[in-house]
Amino acid sequence: AQSVTQLDSQVPVFEEAPVELRCNYSSSVSVYLFWYVQYPNQGLQLLLKYLSGSTLVKGINGFEAEFNKSQTSFHLRKPSVHISDTAEYFCAVISSGGSYIPTFGRGTSLIVHP
Amino acid sequence: EPEVTQTPSHQVTQMGQEVILRCVPISNHLYFYWYRQILGQKVEFLVSFYNNEISEKSEIFDDQFSVERPDGSNFTLKIRSTKLEDSAMYFCASRGDSNGEKLFFGSGTQLSVL
């Protein structure tokens, strides 16, 4: 079985500060990892994904994430956040060779203050 | 970018009533999903649908739930007799490829059962 843990339910940060949103996963097989973002009153949008290859993955809006197999983590980072980054961020995992149904974490609410 | 459309955006119903949540997936997609998120909790998988039948479902998806693709464009989730604990945000998603790389999500229907 696969699972995802997002340790922080809420992360407040000031504009232009760096941010890291944490994600840890559990799976007995190799995985595909995703970060989705949900802006207010909108659906979930894919921010970035790790399928294979380079462990550092760059996504839209200046976000990046690093796959760390030994720590079973896929933390999301941005060096300088904007007010417009205020949103809910969801980490998701798919175990390879399975049914390709993503399992999501509970989400982390990023709140950017001016 | 193509969109998944969900209607209504908000639905309020009395306990014991039937509700139908509607989704229009992206037109050339083949795989369809329903997820839900109870406030403050994880985004949970409910059911996946392919080739006009349920391909996988979670333990949440009991006999009170059903899905249907009544025509070539709509994908519906029916809750036969709603309970208070069915109150949640319900997300529809679709994908066109075979490896689950990218799900396209709708903006959700907020269901409130009173």
C-alpha cells in the first residue's frame, strides 16, 4: 500500500522569503511523485512530477522538488515566494506497476504575508 | 488548456436525500475518477471508471454511491441517501494516457448535508 504524509497543515511565510513544504511517502515499490496546487475556487493543477531520472525536478511558477529515496521524501521548495503563491499544496504518489491511482496527502496551506 | 467542468459548485441537501454531482471530463479522455476531501483531511480516492465500468473503488465507495456515464460527455456521481458525514468537497478528474502521469481535475463540488 502507498501513503503520503504532509507534516505541516499550514505554513505562513513573508513575501520574498524561501519556503519548503514537506512530503514523505511510503511504498514498497518504486514510485512516481507529484505536487498539485489548488488556488481558491479552482481545481487541482499539476505543479511538477518525478517519474525517473534526475532527482531534482523543476515545475511551474519557480517551484522545484527533490526526490530523496533514502529519506522517502519529496519536499517542495521555492527560493522566493509571492503573494500569488498563497494556495493549498498537495503531494501525491503512484506506485509503479499498480493501478495508477494517485494517493494524496492532506495538503499544506501556504499563506504568504506581505 | 482543456478543463474538467463540475456542476454545481455548491450543493446543499437534507440528510437522506439523493444527490447527483455532475462532471464533464476532457473530451478525448478515457479514464475518470472521483475523489473527495472532508474539511481538514486528505483528498481520498473514491472510484475510477474506464470503458463504461468501474475499474477500481475504495472502501468509502459503498452501496450508497454509484457512478454513471449516461452519454458521451457527462460523468456523474450519485449518492442515494446522503448522510451528514458525506459533507465534503468532491473532485472529478480525468486522464487520457495509460500511465496516470497527469490527471486533470475539476474545481470541485462542495456538498453540505444538513
